[in-house]
Amino acid sequence: MSKGNLTRRGVLKTGAVASAGLALPTYLSAQESGFTNAPTGSTVTLGFNVPQSGPYADEGADELRAYELAVEHLNGGGDGGLMNTFSSKALQGNGILGKKVEYVTGDTQTKSDAARASARSMIEKDGAIMITGGSSSGVAVAVQDLCQSAGVIFMAGLTHSNDTTGKDKKANGFRHFFNAYMSGAALAPVLQSIYGSDRKAYHLTADYTWGWTQEESIVAATEALGWETVNTVLTPLAATDFSSYIAPVMNSGADVLVLNHYGGNMVNSLTNAVQFGLRDRQANGKNFEIVVPLYSRLMARGAGANVKGIHGSTNWHWSLQDEGSQAFVQSFGTKYGFPPSQAAHTCYVQTLLYADAVERAGSFAPCAVGEALEGFEFDGMGNGPTLYRADDHQCFKDVLVVRGKENPTSEFDLLEVVEVTPASQVTYPADHPMFAGGQLGNCNNGA
């Protein structure tokens, strides 16, 4: 039995009516304390909701590793990791507000309905006071909405859609990961510098909220620099063979293929594109190029040699040399034997940021935690100085442009950083049109 399941069992024994399996005492204590799942004993439970199956399962596995490491560090084990480099010194390695951190886990399946059901179970049955995780923006938007209604904090995992902190933003939700607009703002100038301004792009796009806003962002950013968009085609998230979508690209007049795909989708679509010979073609008198706007080391590993020379953006990379990144790589590598992915980094950081906000607020109450996070400026967590903007609960920090290495030295040394784009270049006003249509609303303390 996994540690997560062991913890779940312990929570159910103490926080529920054993014969019925219902968390009634949790809600009674929550009502008395004024907020949902207010911890009354010596422990506090966090809910880690990640894709353990489906196209983003590789990301989910690394997220769980990071969450387990974060809990270990919060409880005083290991080397302390980023607690040692974090500019805030509120965390002491004695849990959160002196309460030992426990956790429960769930499988989002990269499906919004499954993710909501899993999160609801963790809140209602397991007494989770905070939910975090996910590697899909569709999942993030759905779970964020649930957490807003339930009165718990949602610390988003991997979610790159503009909508998460745009039209679907919520007062109880917070995102450390960067977004599609930021990818476009960082990546487009590099693409122009390398490939020129006279390019014709064909987009294949995952048919859900992330894909739509990623396509919109990269189209806007590249067209502003002179590129022409030849066609945009939506592809199902469940697709595994993209051959039928690649074939029309060859006769479209395009000389760049933009793959607005992530995880297993990107691995499969890029593999199909290479099999069709796109990387060896010329079009309009130019070498045909492929771009992956949102990259990860796990995707690069899955796609193998096909990623060589292909550019994209990423939230964080284990090769960064700042003190915080090096500390995290050491902690993660010591525990697991290999370097962490951006998924692992994001989820670890979100856990510490939540715990730190509770400590600084002196309360687990969601509205107090939210107030501590809003406008919070910090450093030492990788990516340089970072702001959690109060207007939309979006983090602003440096963004990395990377490309697949031509001569990797190991199975982990697959991407190289070609540009560290400063936060100022990817920052936008809170009322930017790509983020319009939503309101944070009021924080909800729940019960």
C-alpha cells in the first residue's frame, strides 16, 4: 500500500464515522471553526490530485514524487530542500503551524469529471484542507471551480491555459506555472531571430481550453512579427495517431508546423511528423521547421531523437544554476536518483508556498491564506524574483526558451536553455483581452 493510501486510511479512521465512511465529524468541526475542514488534531491533510493514468501520466508520476518530497521537508525530514533558499523564513520544518502534514492522493485521469470527483472525495471524505495538482488546464479549471464552491484553497499544478487565471479565475485558486501568453511572448522573438519574419505556420491544436489559448497566443505573437498563419486544425485530446492530421500539412504551403500539444499527444504528433519526413523537407525555399510552444523534459524523453533542434518554452529546467534550483535538484536527485521535471518543480513549490502562506497568516482559513498569497513577492524558488499578483493570482517570473539538444549526454540531458526571458517581457495587464471575461469574486471559507 502506498504512503498516500496509508495516510488516507488513518484520516478515515479518525475523521469519519467508521461504519458509514462519511466525514461527518469533519464538517461539524468545520462549522464550529468557521471554515471547511479546519484541522482540530495534531495533523493536517493535503490533497494531491494528479494524472496517474491517461496521456499526462508521466507528468503525474513526477508530481507525486515532488509532493512526497515536499511533505518530507515540511515535516522536518531530508535536507530541507527549497526551505533553505526560500526568501521567506516562516517554515521551520515542524509541519504547518505545528501540525504534522499528511496527504491523500487521487487520479484525475486527465478528465475534468474524474478530477472533480477525486477532489470532492478528498475534501468531503478525507478532510483535505487544500487541493493541488493536475497536468491539464481542463482539469485545473474544473477543480478550481469545485474548490471555490467547497471553501478550500486550490494550488494549481501544471495548467498553461490563459483561462485558468483569465476568464475562469477564482479567489480560492492560485497558479505558479506560467501561461500560454507568456510562452508566446518569450518564444516568438527567438523564433524570428532564428527562422526569420517571412514564415507560414500551420497549427495542430489540442481541442480543449489549453490548446485554444496556446494557439491564440502563439498566433498573435508570431503574426505581430511578420509570420502568416496558413491553417489551424483541432485534434482530440484522446488521439494517439496523428497521421491523418500531418498529411495535409505537406500540401498546405506552410514551412513551419506548430504543435500545440502536450504530454503523450506531443510525443505522438511529433513522431508522426518526423515519420512523414517533415524535418527533411523544404518549403518556400526554406528548411521546414517544427515548433513545440510548451515543452517538458518528460516529453523530450518520450520523443527521443525527434526533439533535436526543436524550440519551445518551459517553466523551469533542472540545469538552471541559481541557488534554489540547485538545491531542489540535489534534494530530488538524492531521493529518486534522477533530476526533477518542471512538473515536479511546480508542484513542490506550490506546496511550500501554501504552507508558508498559512504560517505567515497564522491560520488555515482559506481567506487568510489567500490574503497572504496575494501580492506576495519572493525569491529562492527557481526562476528568480517572483510575484503572485493579487489581481488574478498569477505568478510572474522569468520564462525559459529551450531547444532539443543535438548531442545529449544522458537520457535526462535532452533540452538546453537558449534564452532566459525576463519577467518584464512576459508581464501583461490584468485586463488584457486574452484574459478578459472573468472575475475573481470573493474568497470562500466554506463551512
